[in-house]
Amino acid sequence: MADPIKFKGIDRIVYGVGDMASGIRFFNDWGLKRGASQNPSVMFQTLDGTEAELRPIDDPHLPPPIEEGSTLREVIWGVETEADLITVENALANEPSYVNRDGRPACVDPNGLAISFRVTQRREVMVEGAAINTFAHPNARVNQQSTFYNRAEPIEIGHVVLFANDVPAIQEFYVEKLGFCLSDSYPGSGAFLRCRAQGGHHNIFVLDAPDRGPGLNHVAFTVRDIHEVFGGGLHVDRCGWTTQIGPGRHPVSSAYFWYVENPCGGLAEYFADEDYLTEAWKPREIDRTNENYAEWGIGGGIDGHTRRQHLPT
Ligand SMILES: [Fe+2]
């Protein structure tokens, strides 16, 4: 049996974008930095070097789409060493869709999404969240105001969420071929998967959506703490972007969230304080209900100018 593949996480996501100018403006406002890129590609980076690449929707360099319109076209997963890449090649060599794309082992997953693999280009970064005074630890922060963020600076891309037709096949592919771990499930209709036994709750979540078919739900960007979720959400509201729901809190991963409509496709999410799992974690079967999606959440968001909830129009 081959050694397990040591994943770092998501290294790059690639969007095919109908309106490049809007997409560029969105990710500037979202808090990413521009990276080096070759026309017509536009590259953005999080603090640790995880990349979000925007390409025109009709760019022939893009893999085929899984849905109409602007959307995610490829996920590049980062592994730790060259030896891990060879293990990936061996694991995927029998896949009918296996190719070498720009020097990377690549294939199409059972959802039709292009995936490929490279030695990670992400950097170790140390960014501290705000210390929180709790009853048991009332002096984690002494004679010091907490942190207030004017805007977010995402640290990494934590996960992607996709609509799917065949969740069991996708789960089997990522677990059996690549060694991902099942973290939790909606039995028969949703699988939360993580690429490292020890790590954040999920790196990919696939959700059964037979009426709409495969597609992108959202890409999630990790920020330091709950305060940065709020600060980032308020800032993008002030920039004129539309909140779908947020702030709010997910029971399944415990994370705080804020979801914003992304002109590059689907939603973009700020999140913080997700559960960290290890080999000792036992996957749970969870009912697919609104209450299990959000303990609470503000539809339409908070107005960044008034700091009050958006009122229904
Ligand atoms: Fe998410």
C-alpha cells in the first residue's frame, strides 16, 4: 500500500469569469493581493500565497466548465513533496481523464470538476487573532482593547463547496483514491471531506443538488477571528457587494461565516474558528436541515454604513 499523500490544502483555485473587471474589483475589495500573472490571467494571493486565478470565461486554456456562466474551473491541490506528487500520479494513472496539465498530474473528479496537484507554493505565516477573555481565562487580554478590523486580509483558502449529482461517487473518489477523510455527512446527500487527518473540519464539501446539477456553491477564505469576519463583511458591503447571508454560525463546523455574491461565480465566504479534527474524530451523520446549516444568520447582511441589519425591501 502506498504511503498516504501528505496534503497541504488548496493551493490555487481557477475561475472562468465573464466580467473580468468586476471580478478584479471584487477580489481587491475582498482583501487579496495581486500576484504575478501573464495576460489574460489575473492572479490574486492570500497572505500565505494561496492563489485565486481569474481567466476570461472563453480562455481556451481553461478546463471545461461544470455549469454555465462564471464559475470555478479548476482546483489545484498542494502536496508537501515531490514524492507525494508521484504517489498522486500512481493513484490517478488509471483514471480515464488523467492528463499532465502544464506539468501537473491532473484529472476530472466524478463531479466533472478539473483538479490537479503540485508541490505547495504556500508559505508558513503566523498571524494572531485577538485574544478573547472568557470566564475561565478572564485575563487573556489585559489593559488592552480588542482588535477592530476595517477590512479583511484572508490568510488562506480553506475549502470549496460544490453542488453535485452523485455524492457517494465523489466521496469514494476523494477518500479511496486520494486519502481524504470523511469528517461528517448528510447521509446520502452531503459529504464534508478534509485532505489532512489533522486539520480544519473540511476542505471540500459536496452537496446533492439533483434539480440544478453540478456547480459551485462557494469558495471559503480563512480569516483570523470572528472580529475579522465582521470587519471584512462590513467592508465589502460598503464597497457595494451583496451579502447572501452573514454574519452567522454553522453548527456542523462551529465556524462563524459571512457569504457574499461573487461575480467570478458562486459565493465567497469569510470564516473563522472552525473545528480542528484529528484521527480520533468520529464522523457524524447529520440531518440536512436549516437549523444544522446555521445556528443563526442574518439574511442580506449588515449595512456597513449604519452597522444595522439590512431591512427587507
Ligand atoms: Fe463554507
